[in-house]
Amino acid sequence: MKNIFCRGILSLVFTLWAVTISFAQNKSVKVGEPLPESFWTTSFQVVNHPQKTLNLSDDKNKLILLDFWATWCSACLKKFPEMEELKKKFSDRINMVAVTDQNRATIEKFFASTNGQRYKDVVSVVDDKMLTQMFPHTAVPFIVWIKDGKIINTTDGGQVNEKTIAAVLKNETSSLQTVIQIDRKRPLMLSENFELEKLSSIIGYSLFAKGRIRAIPFGSGFHRDGEIIYGRQFTNFSLMNIYRGISYELFREFGDNFSDKRLVNLVQNPEDIDFNTTTGGNFEKLYSVEYIVPKVEAKSLYPRMLRYVNENSSYIASIEKKQVKCLVLRRTSGIDKMASKGGESIGDVLKPPYQLRNVTLDYLLSALEATNDVTTLPVINETGYPGKVDLKFTNFQDLKTIQKELSAYDLELVEIEKELLMLVVRDKSY
């Protein structure tokens, strides 16, 4: 009994020791720190490689770039061909390895697809857990630069080019800008040390920045407590997209719907604040905004946020009532010819068979508002119809055809002039 007890204690001690060692080796590694031995000794699961596993121990004397990616990341895929060319150019001096936490089956299926075939030479670690733990990140692409056994930098994919690689290989001061990705759940750019202040808490917070913040992707986030939203952030947006996001919420508070057809851009150089942020080349014109109010004042969030953006930018945006031309959807009789018969809900009039089934009229209005293809005018619903409908169209490209076919349901879509809420954006010098 004593021997069994001792063996049990020894086994427990050994297990705890092994877990401790494993944790110590796989904990996050910061820029400037050496890599743990496990990084060099682990055999990683890979695809597009002669073997199913890959060990990096033979690359200790090389510059290693770990490229964290995902199949849904268009920026990652767009960068792959350039990465492969750089890998060939610098030959045995570097190694670039793609890394994803998606499983082998998913990645093999992707590389076998028509789209994935273009990247079939990309060697990628799959089903990763260890490297993500060592190099935590919140967005992809995320590049970890490793040289002389330690991390020398972490960047976004845009910084991987011939010039920066050559500089790093020559031990010259490179132009790399470190990216330590930001957690959207926290206030942007706020020191993590603030959480150590046990006697203090954030009541209000605001940030307004111009120019791209590499540490966080294009997007939006919320600060919420249950159903209460008391903070909002927009990162790497055009200023007009920020105004759009705020206006969407403000219009909804007024019981209305915002779309680009409710936007009046009077800015002298509209391209300075309204452009496609996904095409690149306008990084200096991107903005990031965050605004937090006391939870008890959550209803004032968006009016105050709009005022804050106006105060800190060169523009003034306001929501005003204006007399404008629009299309109004009305019923022409009290006979209900559009009530849904139930079944699967379908709200698609953008492709054949152009139908709405078991959905509200909001789907019709949204389709008409989404683009200028059918009409450039705002569309207003004055039917007062609360139920779900079934509607069919022979096509959804021509306004006259749509108006004619709506008549079969005792509906009309007519052009009138009406006072509507509009978002008006002006230069401050206007």
C-alpha cells in the first residue's frame, strides 16, 4: 500500500511538472524575447509539403516569417503570391510558413478548390494551437518575424516586401512598424495597466485618430452590458462610413431607416471622406473613433458621438428635415392580396425567381434602397401593413415593371415630394 501511495504521489508530481513545463514553453512570447525550445522541436501538421509534418529546427540560422491566415481572409490570399516570390528570391536565407488554426480537412478542401489551386505551393501549418498561443493575435494576416532565435517584430502583411526583408537580413534598422494587435473588448489604445487600478473605473472615454492604426483591422465594435450599449468604436474607416454608422443608429431612434439615398454630401472634396476603404492607398485618410458614456446615459451615446466627431474633424454632419423627391409604397384597397401562406422564409429579389415569401415588406424596401439600379430616390413604406407577405416579380431591374406587378397585390409605388430626415455633411468653412 505504501509503495502504491508513493507511486501515486510521484505520478501526480510528474504530471504537474509536465503541465508546468508545457505551459512555460507555450506561453506568449513578446518582441525581443527568445523562443522556447518547444518551438524548434515540435513537428507541426502541414499541407502542401512532401511530408505531413514540418520541424523548424533546421531553420534556426534563417529569417523565419510566420504568416497567420484563414481561408476567409481575402487580404491573406492576395498576399500569398508575393510571399512565394519573395521566398524564391531570398532562397535559403529565409523561410516563410503560413499558419492557420483551421483543420486539415478544411484546408485541403480549400486548396483543392478552383480558387485554392492558385495557392497550391503555399506550405501551411494546419489545426494550430501552439503557435497561436505563443503569438496571440486578434486578426489576420499577422506576421511574426523570427531571427537569431528570437522574435524581432510582429507586423501586418503589408510590411512584408523585398526592401524590409533585405534590411532585416543585413541587420540594418528597418522601417517595420510593430503591430501588437488590439482587443476590441477594451477601450482602444488604453494601457492595460489601467485594469490594475482597483479603486478606479472608466465612466467616460473618447478617442479620435486620423491615419491607419495597423494594430486593429477595419471594423466596428460595441461596449455593452446586457442589452445596454454604452460605447461604440469604428476603426480604420473613411470618415463618411463613420457618419453612416452613427446615422444608422440615430435614424432608427427616430423610427426611420438610413440609407445612402438619405445622404447629402456637400463637402468640397467628397473623395477625401468617402471612398472604398478595402482598395488601399488612402491610409492617411482613414479615421478611428471610440466613444463611451456612463451606462445610465446610454441613450445619449449616438447624439454625443456625432457631436464629438464634428468637433474633432474638419466637417459638420447633421440630421435635418428636407423636402425631397421619393417613392412611397401604399395600399390601394382594404383587400389583403399579399398575406403570406407560410412556408420557408425567402427574401431575395436580386436574382431569379425574384420572390419574397413569408417575410415583411421591409425586405422589399431594403432591396429598393440598397442600390441605385432600380431607383435613385429614397423609398418610404406607408402601407402600415404589419404582417408577412408573399410577392413575386418577373424581374427586379425595371421600376415600371415593378410598379405594374405591385398593382396585382393592391399596392402602388408612386413618386411624390415629401419632407424626410436626411444626413447632410458640409465642410466647416461652408
